[in-house]
Amino acid sequence: FYTKGVLGLLWLVQLPVEGHGLRISEPVLTDTVVYVSSDVSRTRRPVSIEYLAGAKLVLSEARWRDDDPMRRSLTARAQQAGVLVDPFVEVEFQSAAMELAASGVADTLVSYLVARSHERANQVSWVSLDPPFEEQFAFVTKVNGVLSPATKQFMVLAHRHIAALQETASTWRQEYAPAREE
């Protein structure tokens, strides 16, 4: 999301981003990408990149394709494993991908917080990837931008809301995501 203040702009973006002319905050939210299916048998254990290569998938962020951090990570993991992850359907938004997954058209990959809060969350199940893939989000402003008092207050409120979301995401990750190998 973004808000335009009187003298500056504020965005919440998924990292990494090109930082030319931008001030990027420390990450304010870390979420886990989950594999979502209307068939519970496909979400009994964390899924590997090899499994994803054979799955019928709907992927979001069609407009960003190769610039989307999740897709870049999937491509790198697939290349390392010698497989190809080729979506069956591409859509613009994770909410649309969730709709298709809930309808049984194809499985999808979305952020845990999107999966759990979607209006059809009770019609799907989800599991983390193996290894897990975590998305990080940060606030971005223009380097020379001056935030208006209203935008600064919005950031305070947004930080509070994001802190509550982070607690939810962290609790799920600790309970259900497999441990990362360091």
C-alpha cells in the first residue's frame, strides 16, 4: 500500500527492492509463503521445489513476473534442483489465486497472512515450503521526501497494526514451519 502525504510518499513493499533514491526501513514484517490447496492430502507435509514443479499452480503477481521476489526465489530454487516451476494460471493478486485454489482450479503459493485471512480460508488448507520461504516487508520513502504530519501518524498506526500481524505470523511459523538448516 502507499499513501501520499503533503510532501512525500510512503510505501510498504516486499524486499528486496532497488534502493536508488529511496529510504528503506528495516523490515517491519516477516511472513512465510505457504502452499495452498483445496485438497488436504496435498498439504500434509511441507512441499519441496520438486513437488511444486509437478503441481498445477496458479501464481500471483503476473505483472511483476521476474521482478517478484517470490518468483525469483522459486526460479533460483528450481534451477538449483534442475526442475522448472511453470504456472498453470497467472493472476495479478494473491486474493484471486486464493479464489482459484478454493475452487479447486489449481493450488497456489501465497503469504500465510493472506491465506489465513481470506474469506474462503475455511475451504483450503496450507503448509509451508521446504525449505521455508520468508517474505520481508519494509516501508519505503523518497530519500529527499518530507513526510507530512498525517503520513507520520499513519506510519505510527501502521506499525501497531503490522506488529499484531507479525505476532500472528511468527506464532504460526514457530509452530508449523520446518526449521531452517543454517
